[in-house]
Amino acid sequence: MSADDIAAHLGITKDTVYTWIAEKAMPAHKVGRLWKFQASEIDDWVRRGGAAADSEPSPSG
């Protein structure tokens, strides 16, 4: 699957996909200059909490 495909699969933007690759270790495979994904790997990663929001509390001001 392409970055566009996985973004649609997860209901997120392509920018979020690239951010999650860099910051949350989203499973992806670089093929040339393109990122490719396996839906089963992504689904497992999401189930394990890989896409969960950071646990740091937001500042209360």
C-alpha cells in the first residue's frame, strides 16, 4: 500500500503518516524514494497502541 492508501485506510492525512513513521516508529518499508506499507502490519501496530496519543498531560494554563 502507498502512503495515500494507508492514510485513507486509517482516516488520517498523508502528513500524519510521515510524522508517525518518524516519531512513532510506524512500520513502513522504503522502496526507492517511496514508502510502502502492509495493511496487516499497520493494523497490528495500531492494535498495540502505536498510534495512541502521547501520555503527557496537556498544560492546564
